[in-house]
Amino acid sequence: MLAAATNQPQTSVVKKASVMCLLVLLWVPIDGLALLSLHSLERVLWSAEMGYMFALCLYFGWRGAMLCLVAAAISNAFWLMIDIGPVSHLLARLPIESSFVTALSSVSVIFLVTHIYLLFYGQINQGRAHVRLVPAFVAALLASFLVAYINLHGIAYFYDFELEKLGLSPSMLAMAFFSGIVSLSGLFCLLFDWLKLGSKLNWPVKLVLSRQSRPRNRANYFLLLVLAAAAVCLLFYLGNRLQSDVWHMLAGLVIIAAVMHVSIHFSELQTAGAGAMLVSMLAALEHSVLGNSLNDSIEIFLPLLAITVYAQRLIPQMLLEQGRLRRKADSDSLTHLLNRRGFTAAAHIELERAVRYQRPLAVLMLDIDHFKQVNDTHGHQSGDVVLKLVSRSLMRGLRSEAICGRWGGEEFIAVLPECDAKAAEICAERIRRLIGSEKARFATGTVVVTASVGIALMQPNEDLEQVAARADKALYQAKRQGRDQAVLAS
């Protein structure tokens, strides 16, 4: 048993070390994306590297920064050897420290920005998705400025690498990674998910993984991507034959529609993959057919696609949040019935419907008997228990179409649509008996709960306040007659 326990940590360390080595080697093909062009070292997809840096720094902290540094140095040396030749030729044409300094500056900037973002994110409510974007965007702008102007226009320009400016700006990439917007960083998230690296390394769940993070319905997903890609190619072919840019614009609209459809019916990771694939294909078509620069096409179209998809996700979230806040503002926190404000708004609608169609409507006003005595004898917490018991009995005794709420203090009110005098009296009597069957037991004694009910039928040209006032008069008449009874207003 002791030997097994000793081997388990060693196995875990070996597994983590092997996965880290895999991530270092994975950097090489990712860095190769940065070199996709007719001219050597034209880094049109350079920020794909930045997305990988963000992921590693976010998941591993300072260890991720060290991992990035090693991986970037290895990858830079690998691709420079392929482009220039053996190590001897590389050393003759290029100072060896340039690759290391470039990698060090990139990793330092990304690690700094990741740290700043996490400081902001730790102080923000997890439930407010639209607020989480603010610190991510601030951190992303900082990354864009530092990486673009310090690294590329500083070290890279000094050594005359002939590097192009960023094709995918780190600001859009950071927004994509931290907020689930479509970008190339989604490809890395897909890779992490498919390899299940998160569970193997006990990574915490980050913003990029939502409740719909797992890829689903993959057959329909790939079919949709194939159809969208075929439609884009066909529209580009027509535009080239007819010499009209309208067809090229339609191809862009097809991509937006396809990615929006994916964002509705599939996971965030699948949305990110679809956006990356379709936008890359669009850029390649524009480059081959129209002669446009790859980085210009991606830089123009990807932000539009990202903002469109994110707005589509953000607006429903904001509407749900708005509805939740409205329900919270209109409900009583103790009894979970409508409060006076919420009840008044709902009751006005029923009164207008009853007047328009000339249908009967009744109002019940209910008051707990001897409630002040309960508070004075057993305490206010006992009074809260009684209020909950009465609200529960009230809901049990009313029909589903009725509207009820807490009018104030120990008073409750209900509107009964399609209810005449006889039906209202039957309903009030049923509620009164249900309340009378409740017994509240406390440490200081047992309380038998009773209530008095006033009933008023809506008359022509009456508003809610007038009907409620007549029901209130009937309620106090019931109290004067001995309580624990229902009285119909004359």
C-alpha cells in the first residue's frame, strides 16, 4: 500500500511533465501559422501565438510564462533554420540573441497582461457577463499596444526582420479568449477540450468554457460548415466571373449567418472553430482571387464577426438579467408573493380586460387576526413564520388565474377574474378554512392562525383603488363582527 501511494505522485508528476512537453512541441505548428504567406517571416497570423500564450499563462501562472519562453525559443529556432538553413548559416546571418529577446519580450507582455486581467476579474461578480468584458477589453488594449509597438516596431524592426504588422490584433484575441468571442484562440480551446488536458492537469474552469462548452451534435456541425464553405466558394466564383463585388459581400453575409446559427445551436467552442475556419477561408479567397493581403482581410472581417456574435449572445443575457431584476423588484422577499407595486401593475391589466369584455371580477382583502399580539408575545421572527403560512394557504386556495400579493404588513390582496359574488364567497371561505387549519408552533407556545376576509365585486367605472377600498371596508366589518369570517361588500 505504501509503495502504491508513493508511485501515485510520481505518476502524476510524469503525466504533468509529459503534457507540458506536448504543449511545448505544440507551439511549433502554432508558430507555423504565423509564417503562412508567400514571403518568409510575414507573420499574418502572428496573434494566434498570442492566444496560445494567454492560455498557458492563464492556466499555469508564472510556470506558464516559463513554458512559453522555452516553447517560443525552440519554435523560433526551428522555423528560422527551415527558412535560412543550418545553424551555421543562421548564426552568420542573424544574431542568436534576437530570437531569445523577441520571445522574452512577447512572453513578458502577455504574462503581465494576464496578471492584470486576473486582478480585475477577481473583483467582479461572476453572474454579470456583460461587465466581465470591461477588464478583459482594457487588458487586451494594453496587450495590443505593448506587443505591437514595443516588440514588433522595436526589437523586430531593429533586426530588420521585415515583419508585417499584426493581422489579428491581440485586443480582439483577448476579447475572444476571455469572453468567448469567435477567434483563432477558439481552436486552442477546442484542442484543450478534445485532449481533456483540463481534467488531467486540474485546470480551473475559465471564462472561455461556458455551460455549453462541450462540442455536441458534431455531424450536423460539420455538415453546416461544409455547406457554408461551399456557398462562400460559389459566391466568390460568381463574383469573379461577373466582375461584381456584390457576390463577395454576400459571401461575407453567409459567413456571419452561419456563425450566428452555430452560436445559437452549438457550443461556444464550436462557434470559435467555425469562425476561425470560415474567416481564414475568406481571407485566402480574397488573397488568391482579388489579390488582397491576408492580414488586411482578416483584420477587417474578424472584428465585425466577433462583435456580431458577441452582441447576439450579450443581448439575450441582458434581457434575462433585466427580467430577473424586474421580478425581484416586484416580489416580496419574505412571502415570495407580489409586492404592492407588482400586484398593482398585474391587477390593472386584469381590470382593463374585465371592463373591455364586460366580465365579472372580484377583489379579496385579507388580514391576519391578532397579528400584533403574535409579534409581541412570540417575537418578530415568529410573525414572519405566520406570514409565510398564510401566504402558502392563500396560494393553495386560489385558482391558477388569480393574482395575489402582499398589500402591506399583515394584509394580503387577491384579484379573481371571471368570478361573481357566489364564487368569490366560496373562494374566500376556502382560504379562511385553510388558514384556520394552520398551527404555528414556537418555543414560547402554539398559535392558531385565523384571518378575516373582505370581498368586493368590481362595479362599472371603478378603478383598482376604489374596489380595494370597498373590500377593505368589508374586511373591517368582518373584524367588528368577531373576526375569522368573510364579508361581502354591499
